[in-house]
Amino acid sequence: MADNDWKSRLGMVYSTDPDYKYVTDEEPEAETLPPARQQLRVWLDRRQRAGKVVTLVRGFVGSEADLGELARLLKTRCGVGGAAKQGEIIIQGDHRDRVVAILTAAGYGCKKAGS
């Protein structure tokens, strides 16, 4: 995080101490587990998406950069768009079987979940 991130200091009272360092309540990023120890769940979802189906991959433990790399791999191999945010990967369309096959081939532990 940048030293001048003013949004995390909203509501901070001014200090006259020249040696004062503001400390935020940030949690350190989780260490990325190896693929064999990951337990991913692959869901189909329609909620709040105007009836369009998306494939969700949940349960990834690791950094946002590694989550983004895995999302990039899945989007490229499926040939569709998507996103990686809030600890889950969103793949546009019903690609649950293909995503499970790709993750299994890459060494990840994954299962189909939901209906």
C-alpha cells in the first residue's frame, strides 16, 4: 500500500508529533498454498446477473496476484471473459465441466458444487 493512501486515514485526527506514523488495520496477504493443497469449489450462478449464467470458482487460498493468474489461465483456456475479485473467479457462461477438467489437469483439488 502506498504511504500516501488518504482513503485509509479518513476520520484520523491530526497529530502534532513529527515522529508519528499512522498504522492501518491491514491484514497481511495469505501465503499461496500449492495446487495439491487447494480445495476449490466450482459453482454455477445466476443471481443478480440478469438471468445470465456464470461459473464461479471459490475457495482459493493465496495472494490476489496468484488468483489473477489462475483466472487468466481459466479465461484463456475457456475462451471467454471473466474477473477475479473478492477471493473468487468469475467465468462468463456455463463452463463448469471444462473448468473442473482444467483445474484437475493443473493439479488443483476441485469439486463441482451447487446444483
